[in-house]
Amino acid sequence: MSPTISYKDSSRQRRPGGYHQSMDMEIKPPPPALYMDNHTERLGEDDTEALLQEHNSPSYMVPRGYRAELGSILLLLFLYVLQGIPLGLAGSIPLILQSKNVSYKDQAFFSFVFWPFSLKLLWAPLVDAVYFKSFGRRKSWLVPTQYILGFFMMYLSTQVDFLLGDVEGKSPDVVALTVTFFLFEFLAATQDIAVDGWALTMLSRENVGYASTCNSVGQTAGYFLGNVLFLALESASFCNTYLRFQPQPKGIVTLSDFLFFWGAVFLITTTLVALLKKENKEVTPSKEETKGITDTYKLLFSIVRMPAVLTFCILILTAKVGFSAADAVTGLKLVEEGVPKEHLALLAVPIVPLQIILPLIISKYTAGPQPLNTFYKAMPFRLLIGLEFALLVWWTPKVQHEGGFPIYYYIVVLLSYALHQITLYSMYVAIMAFNAKVSDPLIGGTYMTLLNTVSNLGGNWPATVALWLVDPLTVKECIGAQEQSCGTTAAVELCTKLGGSCVTTLDGYYVESIICVALGFVWWFLLGPKLKKLQDEGQSSWKCKRTN
């Protein structure tokens, strides 16, 4: 399927990278319509200053329309656009690697690139607590991080062709690519912490709700630029068909060009922000969630130890196993079967309106006291769509012709993807609503971030495992050379050397799809009711007893 253009979640795919990033969302606070009491999402939050101002503060006494802060809103929007660029670029790499026939174990290794946004809870307290007061709490991290990102992208532009194996006689260096893009995403996640925190103090109390809108729209636009637009302009076939009069052997842009351009944009933007934008020093917090780094980590540990929270964590860490084959592998399989990667990316475009409308519709059903009922009801449909994806992959080579694929094939793919998005958003909004409902309001930012981080990890680790298992579950035979096998890379080379060829007799993707769906239904029957039962826990079961 196409890489989803989706906003990230509160410890952010979005959930969205390769196909597993495309099909599963990481949880990010949705627009304020979905919940009204938990705008904060960062830890150690002095960030609550925009929400916890004293009632006699000037900004509370004098309501300000959005026009008065339009400059700050546009700046936030652009910072979130920049944040989406690394996410989109990282999401395009698995599709490029798949077109170079790398193994699924290599794809599994590269999938660790998408973990930093789900693990940023580990260093978010440091970003909140350590800063230069004279320069600004958020700028102390935002400015150096974006400078490093800019220089990093410009340097990477000189090395990426070598890493991808575009140099003659070279194959992709997956280990180096993984380390490089992991650092890339780590920096982007750190920038995310700083921007999310600054968003709550940059805007007044009346306008702070626009922060989540800037986040959603900006990240969507950034991901689109870094993924969909890049893959289209990088494709010689797409450019020659739609954008050129004279065919050329390469696309309009290369990954090297793209990285260099956006590296320059990062450097210029960061310089302007450092020189021209001042942090709001008028607002002062009336209280703090935590007193420092140590207190934050103690608080997190005390939250996890609560029986209700521990049960929720165990259940949500295992809930997405049933979707892992469909979400992580299907898109890569379609590329392997010959579907152009840029066509898959472009299929995300018509889905965007659906992604905007779905949370608004679904939130009407999750706003009550039992939001997890929607999660439970949507789960079997999403599992069955996983089987439909497997059928779609099986059908793909049967409809391929010399000129590519017929239009009705892409319509079927698009409809399948749209149905998947409905079930995905139903589960996503339900979990988001439940997390907002049970989070202790006195420590809402820390609590929400912890629950969302666990939810994101519940999608990351099954995706990595699913990619790794494809090759071991695949059975191949050596045809044309007697007494040879294709069980290892060396065996494949020997088979080819002796004049034979390795033919797949059982594709591990189909085996994995059936196993995952079966495990998903077992979870739904046995553990799903336990998840729903958590809604019956009293509010006291979710309140953290803090000792000062």
C-alpha cells in the first residue's frame, strides 16, 4: 500500500516509514475536538504555563484572536513541516531498498529507524529540564538540533548514493543506512520535543488549540514533501510520462539533491528563528507537573507500577501483533511484484481527505464513558482486511501486463487502503480517547506521553519481527541443478553458479499473514474483553499517588 500521510502521535510512525509506518499510526494528540483537558504532552512540563496561567494574568484577562498571533501560528506550522521532511525521507528508503532486492531481514533491521519517535520519552525529561534561560527554554534545544539536522542532511547528500549502492558494483549498505537514518530520526524526535513544548507557550491560552492543528497539517505536508513528492520526482518513469517532453534516464531530482536542498532550508530557517523569534517570558507557571529530571523518572516508574496501568501496557503491547504482517510487509511485497513505488506513494493523496474526516466522525462514538468498545468492534474487521491484503498481493502478478497495471487494479488497491484506514482510525481514536479519559489531570502531560509511548511500541516491535520472519518462513527450491538447495545466501549463489535458479515454492508472507490473523483473533477472543473491562475501573485506579 502507499505510505500514509498521517500526523504523528504523541510519541510518534506516523506511524506514518516503510509500509509498517504507512499502515499503522503512532499516537499524537488529535485536534482539540477529541479531548479538551489534556493539551500538554511533554514531560516535566513547565509547558503547562500556557494552560495553567493565573487567572489574573494579562493574557487571561484580554482574549486574543488568532489574527493577533498569526505569525506564531505560521511559524509553528512551518516548523512542523520541517519536522515531517525527515519522517517522509526515512519512509521512502524501504521502498527504494525493496526495488534493489534487499532481503526482508535487512528491511527488519532498517525498521529500527522508526523507533526514536516512540522512545523519545526516555530523553524528553532532559530536553525539558536542561536549557539556557537567557537564550530560551525551547530554543536552547531547537536551534542546535535543527543546525545539526541541516549540516547532517548536507553531508548525507554527499554519501547517500554510496550507501544506497548506486555506485557501480556496490550493493546497499543497510547497516550504515540504518545507523545514519536512526541518528537522523533521533534528531527529528528531539526537535519534536522542543517544538511541541514551545507550541504551548508560544500561543496564548485562547489560541493554544491551534498547536495541534499546526502539528497535524504541518507534519502531513512535510511527510508528503519528503515521501510522496520526492518518490514521484525521483522516478524517471513518472517524470518522463507526466513532466517531460524528452525522456531522460533519471528523475528530475535525486535523493542527494533533495537532502542538500532541505539541509540548506533547515540552516536558513534556524538562523532566522534564532535571531528574530523570542520566547514568551511573560507567562509563568502556577504549578509544575514535576520538579526535575529525577522526579520525572520516578513519576513514570510509579505510574507503570499501578495495576490498572500495568495491565493496560501488557494488553496494548500485544494487541497489534495480528496486524503486523499486513501493515509491515504488504507494501514491500507489492513493490517486489512490480508495482512502481511512486505509484504506491501517490495513492496516499486521495486518502488525505478521509484521514481528516475520520477522526471527527469516529470521535462522536468514542466520546462516551467506554471508548474501547469501538476499538474492540473494529479489530476483527482490520484483521480480515489483513487477509484481503494477502489476496491482493497474490492477485497482483496476475493482472500485470507489459505496460504496467490496469486502472481497475489501482482502484481496488485504493479501496482496500481506504477500508483499512477506517478500521485503523477507529482503533486509534478509541485508544487516544481512553488515554485522555484515564490520565490523571494533575500529571496529564507525563501520563499521556507514557500511555502513548506504550501504544506506539505496541506497533513498532511486531512490525520489526514480521519483517524479520518473512525470509525464514519462505521455502525455495533450486531448479536446474541437482541436489542443491536455496536455504542460505551461499546456497543460492551455488545454485546459480551450477546453472540453476531458485524458485519460491512457499512465500513466507502468506504463511505469516495467516499466523498473524489467527493470533489476532485469539487475542480478540481471550484478551479483548480484559481490555474493555479496564473501562469499568474507578478513577482512583488510574490516579497516581505521589510522594513529595
